[in-house]
Amino acid sequence: MKNRTAFLFVFSFFIFPFFSREANAQSKNANEVFPKGEAAPAKNFTGKVWLYPLVADDKTFNLVMGSVTFEKGARSNWHSHPAGQILLVTNGTGYHQQRGKPIEVIKKGDVIKSLPGVEHWHGASKQSAMTHVSVNPNTENSAVTWLLPVTDLEYNNLKN
């Protein structure tokens, strides 16, 4: 009995955490900072998109933050943020567009600021997946207002 208890103790505190870290490391691409997370709600996105929460609605810092991974060609619906949004692109190449403006190409290392109330969308390019960290401040004003899907015509309207 003592040997079994000792084995469980060693396994629980020394060996099992190693396997857990290993499994977590395998759940993300080597180029990614965070795991993919869970599938995003299909009603707000076109294509395959995953969400990994980083900071839940936090009353001290007054923000919501998460990592969002878009498969090639995947994108958000048009939407706006009553308090604005900041995107930190951590991997890949994607697109961002504000209503009435041309699509812009965004890539790893870019920081995108969407002003309060400005309708926009963002997602992966046709050739590359894209991941960004989304920072939504001042959540007492609500985090997001979802609108209509981005059509294929809108998505394919990239001007070089």
C-alpha cells in the first residue's frame, strides 16, 4: 500500500504535469503563441475560426482579451465595438477593412486600432492562416455589436 501511495504521489506531482505540458504544447502550431482554443460561433464568422480566452471580462482592468485564429479564407462578420478594439497580429497574414475604406493587408507584428463605433471586419488572407490577440477595452460599454457576414464579393475586393 505504501508503494502504491508513493507511486501516485510521484506520478501526480512530477510525471503527470510533464504529460499535461506536452499535450498543451501539441495543441498549438509551433509558430503560435497560444493554443487554438474552441471553435468560434459560426453565426459571427465565415470559415473555421478558433477562440482562446486570455482575460475574461475583467472589472479591474476593464477589458476582454483573447487569441483568435483564422484558417485560410476565414473571416469575421462586419461588427463594431462601442469602445474600440486593438488587434495584435501574432502569426500569418490577413485582411482588415473599415466600412467605406479599402481592404488592408495585415501581418505578424502589426497593431490595428479600430476606433469606437467604426464598422469593420478582419480575417485570414486567401493564402495564409492568421492569428491575432484581440483587446476590447471599456467593456462596461459592451464589447461588440455583430452585424451581417462579409460577402465573398467584399472579401475578394482586395485592391493592390
